[in-house]
Amino acid sequence: MDFNEEQLERYSRHIILQDVSIEGQQKIMEGKVLIIGMGGLGAPVALYLAAAGVGTLGLVDGDVVDLSNLQRQVIHFTPDVGKPKVLSAKEKIAQINPDVKVVTHQELALANNIADLIKDYDFIIDGTDNFPAKFLVNDACVFGKKPFSHGGILRFDGQTMTHVPGEACYRCVFGFAPPLNAVPSCSQAGVLGAIAGMLGTIQATEALKFLVGKGELLTNRLLVFNALNMNFRTVNLKKNANCPVCGDNPSITELRDEEQKACDITQR
């Protein structure tokens, strides 16, 4: 790849990094990353990956921008209310970096389409906001042998891990969705807006490290933080032989859509 003068200037802070350099920037510009969910997590991920020059960004979301989204979904602006999220995000990405190719998928990721959605991408970002979607992303990536970054936020807390083929997956740790009324959603319990930025930025960093091939990914590790006390800790994980999807005798052998269980927060 021949860099023009504008690209050399745009990516100069990457190029002078010893662990990125011109070769690493070329890998970034040839990379393809799919972001599933253009909400609180997907918004900062898309902004930073676009700024970094990722060659192709795929955006998956079937929702439209709502006024309540703007407190944390920083890629969407007030005039975007009512606009499909993938189109709103595509417009901002074009303003940040017109070199980035954006492929929009204005639909939900479901069992009948997710394999096709992820197949052409190098790395997947889980920016979803419910357990059925998170387990579906995990299962599809395990079956498709795709690396992905899991992320979850609630109130003042965040957690993230990275899966690559052969290492611990999301189900190795969490197995199945929690029982009814165990965990409320962000719309029920709330979330500090900046938490989404903190975690989404970490997910974007994992994607860039993967594309460049440098550093240690959050594989076999769960990073957990609480913003009230700014406490970060890492929990070591290992591949679970009894995992229902990647274990020795998996009970999940095909993709399926699970029902999102409503949570009655009056019981908490």
C-alpha cells in the first residue's frame, strides 16, 4: 500500500509508534471490523476505529436514534433523533475519515443472519445490550472461528473480555442467561454515560491490537471496573471443558434466538 501525503500526516502518531509503524498502520487500513450494536458501546468503538483508519467498518443495528440515547451514544447528535442508528453513525464516520468504507446492516443480528453478517470480517465487536444477543454473538463467533470483544455495562460498572478461537469464550464463564429478575437492563437501572465511553474505548483498543498483531489481548481474562471508586481488576479465566458451546461435549450445536426475560425492578 502506498501512503499519500494526507495519510502519512493523518496517521503520523501511529506510524511513529515502534509497535505500530507503517506496517501496522497498513494492517489497520486493510482490516475489517464488524460492530454489532450502534449504542453506548458501539458508538465510541466506531469513532476510534474510524479515526484509526480501519479499512472497512460494518455496522449492525435495527433501531433508530432516541432522545434517551444521546446521554451516552456519542456518535449520534440531537438532529439524528428518529434516524436509523447505522445511517447516523455512517454520516459521522465519513466526517471523521472519508477513507473508511462503511457497510450498514439496518437489521437485528439474529440466528438466521448472524453467520452471514460476521463471515467477511476479521474481528467482531459485541456492542449489544441484552443477554440473548450477547450469547448469540458468542456462539456465532465460536462456530465461525471469529475473534470478538465482549462488553457489558450497567450503572457504574463495566466488564470486557476478548475471545479468540481455542480460548475461553463468553459461555465458558457465564454459561447461560441469568434467571428472571436477577439483572435489570440499563433502561431500568440506569447507566452513567461515560461508562460506555470507558468500555467502548477498551474494546476499540483490543480490535486495533488484534489487527496490528501486537500486545496482549484480554483472552482468558475478564476485565472488570467500577467507576465510583475507579477500581479495575482482572479475573483470570480458562477454557471450560463443560462449556455448552465450545466444551468437550457441547449441548449447543446450532444458533438459536433466546427470549429476553423482562425484569421487575420492584423486586430489587
